[in-house]
Amino acid sequence: MAPRLDSAPARARLGPLLNTLIVAAGYLASRVLGLIRDVIISAQFGTLPAYGAYRATFNVLDLIYVVVAGGALGSAFIPVFSGMLEEQRGDAAWRLASGLLNLALIGLVAACLLIGLLAEPIVAYSIGSGFDAPQRALTVQLLRLMLVQPLLLGIGGLAKATLESFDRFSLPAIGANLYNLGIIGGALVLAPWLGIYGLVCGVIAGAALFLLVQLPGLRRVGARYSPGLGLRTPELRRVGRLLAPRLFGQAAWQINLIAVGSFASLFGAAAVAANGYALTLMLLPHGLIALSLGTVIFPQLARLHAAGDTAAFRDTAVGALRSVLFLALPAAAMLAVLAAPAVRVLFERGRFGADATALTAQALMFYALGLAAFAAAEIIVRSFYAMHDTRTPVVVGSAMVLLNIALGAGFTRVGAGLPGLALAFSIANTAEAATLLLLLERRLGRLGGAFWRALGAMLLATLAAAAALWLARDLSARWLPAILPNPGYRPLADFVPLALWLALAGMLGGLVYGGCAWLLGLGEVRALRGRLAAVLRRGRGA
């Protein structure tokens, strides 16, 4: 029996442009809500031991979700499921979806039960190895309470992949934002009475909303459930072959985060919390710059590879890489130099004091050093994926995880503290991006002298912007001491002038970077000016 006519992906009601806008808007809203969530939580919990315990549990929860039913499963499922629908094999497609759902449920329940049973040694020897006995006990309790979260997110993730196979992006985007809203609600409504357990309730409620909001969409596309696993079907084996390398790469990334969190716990629960805040801020520009462009460019790269047009593939990949570096390098400079005032404006209020600001800013400054490489790796990895090569990024990424762990252990032994862990992360990501870039050049041929000259010009412009920001920060601190992470910040009196200064400093950094880039003849500046001029012309014409 074929699927409903109005459900078929080829006849999707939403055009590609509108779908892209929906995904981009949903992604931006999710990032903004995530930042608002952390601002609210920081005011209530700061870097208190309870929040450190709460934050530590997420590395384990995310590992369960990624390994059993994370984004890798969706990326492997969608092409197989969509192909079956295009072939008018609706019944077989829904049996495949049901089989994967059943397998994911079995895997999630088994993993959650196992983690629940082994929670105490997991906390003692990994995520809470540096905690004292009461903090470990709290971490174990929170971990067990929140094990329902990966179960709900896993089922919701499969629902999301199914809807996206029909070009239905609205409900998955709404669901992702409802998850953050659930946590925000828990922080605002329940945490004042229940403490950290209010956040736990918010996490569970948000995960439930992520799943529930997508169920009407599944009904509209004619979803049909059937028991059974379908282990012998060739389509399930195809999903497995596509899944394995991507799953391994994502699991390695989560293990990397667990290792970083474990090292951070050696410096206390406050360091775990501060590390989480710093990572969130570093990942914000990464997501807006690299993930968004990578999502848009990947289908185009895949089509060019399928057509055998190596030259166009190389030009498109290099162009995307240049665009990401052009934006990520100045963002990294701003985050590094303006780390303290940015953290202070966003977080320092309530229980988030000057000590928490200093600790978070120190970590953020060193995380920012690896932002550009981290963003560039996103484009390079997708270029390999577009060539159907998942092995190379996984092998290189796994090696860099080991490098990060080794560096983190070394910096911990010499007393480098949380900044040492952030520096290890940046060094490993820079090495990964450089290695992948050299391998991509070997695969595609020389990237061209223009690329390397442009990269050099971007680095010079970034250094000039960083120097200007550094000078402005030190000079301004004479009349606005709140710029530096010193005690005495008054949120009510200092917030507005500090926020205005931060905005002006960002504009200064952007102008210096853009001016140097223009003087050095970077094509990205000319392209940006051309787009702005076109927008202005259309505005006058309207």
C-alpha cells in the first residue's frame, strides 16, 4: 500500500527555500533559548556544587542518546526510508521505521537500566571522580532520575527523522525549542521550591514535549506502527552500514566530553559548572556559523560528487571553508579578548559571583582559541561525507580525542587547571582541522595559492582586531572597572554601561577586522559589500 499522496516527499507542500528558513529559524531560536536558559540557571545556581553535579550527568545522558538513537541514526535512516517511499513501497517503509523504533526502544531501556545499576561506579570513576562524597551521592541520584530523558529524546529523534523525510520541518523545530522551554520553566517555576530537582523536572518535561508535539505530524503523514524488528531485511542492514562510522564518530566526541568533565571534576564542582558555561558560549558562534552553512552546503557537495565534477566540488568546498573561517576567526578573537565582560553581562547576577565569572572567562578564553579550527572541521568533515567517505573523519577524529585526553591529563598534572583543559581542547581541534585539510587536499588536488593567501590575510586581520580590542579593554577599564573580572560588580548599576561598552567593542573589532580584510584584498569583503548593496537597492525599489 502506497503512502498518502499528500505525504510523499516529492510532493511536499513546503518549497526548499521555506524549509531552509524554517530550519534556520528553529536552530537560531534553539540557540537563543539555550542561552536564555543558561542565564536564568546561572542566576539561581551559579557554580554551586548542586549545579556542578547536575551538569556532570549530561555527558552520560548524551552518550546514551547518541549511541542508541541520536542524530547519526536519523541521518542513516532518512535516505533509506525516503528512497522506499519514492519507490511506492509504503508498507515496507513503515515496517522499517517500526523495526528501528523497536530496536531503539530495546537499546535505550537496556542502556538506561545498566547505567542506573552502575551509576555509583560511573560517577566515582569518571564524571564525578573529583567530587567529595555528598556531591557524588547527589550526582548519582540526579543521573538516575534523569535516565528517562534519553529515552524520550531517542523516540522523539526518530519521529523527527521520519517527519523530515516528508519535508515536514516545523514540528521538529518547535519540539527542539519546547525542550529548552521545559528546562526554563523548571528553573523559573520549580527550582525556587525544589532546588536542583526543579531543573530535573524541567528536563523531563521538556523531553516529553519534544516527543509529544511531533505525534500529530506523524499521524498526518500516515505513520503506521507494527511490532517486530525486521532484522533480516536488507533495508535495515543498509541503515546499519550507513550508521556505524557516524555513530562511532559521535560516540568518540561524547567520550571526549566525558573525559574533559572528569578532569574538570578534579578541580571541584564549580569547575564543572564553569566549564559547561564556557563551552555553551563557544558553541554558540560555532553553531550559527559552521553548522548552519554546513547543513546548507552538504546537499550541493553530494550532488557535485555524484555528477563527478571534482573541480566544482573543490571550488564549492573551498568557498564554504573560506566563508566559515572569515566569520569564525574574528568571532574567536572577540570571545578570547572580551571573555570576562561577556560572561559578566550574561551571567553575573544572583548566585553567579565574581569568582564564577573569572573561572568561566578563563576557560572561555582558551576554548575560543580553537573555535575557528572547530568550525572549519565541520565543513571539511561534511566534504568527506559528501564523497561517501565516513572512515577518514572518524579515524582522524578518534585520534584527536586521544590527543585531547592525553593533553588534558598532562595539563592537569602540571596544575594548569580548567584553562589547561580548554587549551588541550583547542590544540586537539586545531590538529584535527589541519590533518583533515591536508587529507582533503590530497584527495581533491591542490586547494590553490589563493586559499592559503586568503587564510594568511584573515589571520593578520584577526590579530589586528584582537590587538585593538585588547587595547580598548585595558584603556576602558580605567573608567569602567567592571570590564575586568574583579569583585565589586553591581548588576543593577553596571549592567547597562558594561553591555553598551561590550556592543561598542564588538563593533570596533568588526570594523578593524573588516577594514584590514578590505586592505588585504579579501574577496569575502567585496562579496559582502555587493550583497548589502543589492539589499539596499531592493529596499529602495520597494
